[in-house]
Amino acid sequence: MDRILGVHMLTAAWEDWKEQWQSVFWVNGSKEEQAEASAPDWIMHFLSLPWRVLFCLLPPTSLLGGWPCFFSSLLGIAIFTTCVSDLAEVFGCICNVPDIVTAITFVALGTSMPDLFASLSAAREDPTAD
């Protein structure tokens, strides 16, 4: 029980969370790396800043065996899925496309795109990939 609720564990989790928040606002995660950041690094930093702040709301995995992080992630996925579903429904309504066609199209895109990117990265990494 001390391993899960120990003072040392809570202190370490708090330090992890504090470090997580501090690294969000530095380009590439630290003051030293920000000094060497290029223009594309700065652009990507500002484009991804809202997402990075949102992900910092998740507790660190070192807290209580990672369970708060796990359930917070599930909640975040559920909220994001609801938003994407509502946006797809609005898109279909604006374009006068039936809901079933919109749903099937977005499900197909949602399942195919990760496979595409995984295949692309595997093909780039392996010189003998087909």
C-alpha cells in the first residue's frame, strides 16, 4: 500500500507533473533546446501549444500506478470522439449527405489513415520494404 500511496511516490509524481508543465512552454521542451530551435520548430510549437497544454492536464503515469492517467485519457478520447462525430454530422448536413454515408466515410478514414502512416514509416525505415 505504501508503494501506491507513499509520500515519496506522491512527491515524485508531483515533480513529474511540474516538469511536464514547465516543458510545455519551451520550444522543444527545454531552455537549452529552445536556444537552438529553428523557425519550423517555433511554428510547430505555437501550432501545437493548445494540444500540449490540454495533454498536460493528464496526471503523470507515476501517480497511483498510472490509473488516474488511464481514466483521464479515456475521458479525453470520449470527448474528442463526440466532438468529431458532431462535426462530421454538421459537415454531412451542410453538404446534404446522408448520415450513414458520412459515418461510414469518417470511420473508414479514421481506421485507414493510421495504417497508411504506419506503412509509410515502415517503408522509409526498411530499405528492402516493398
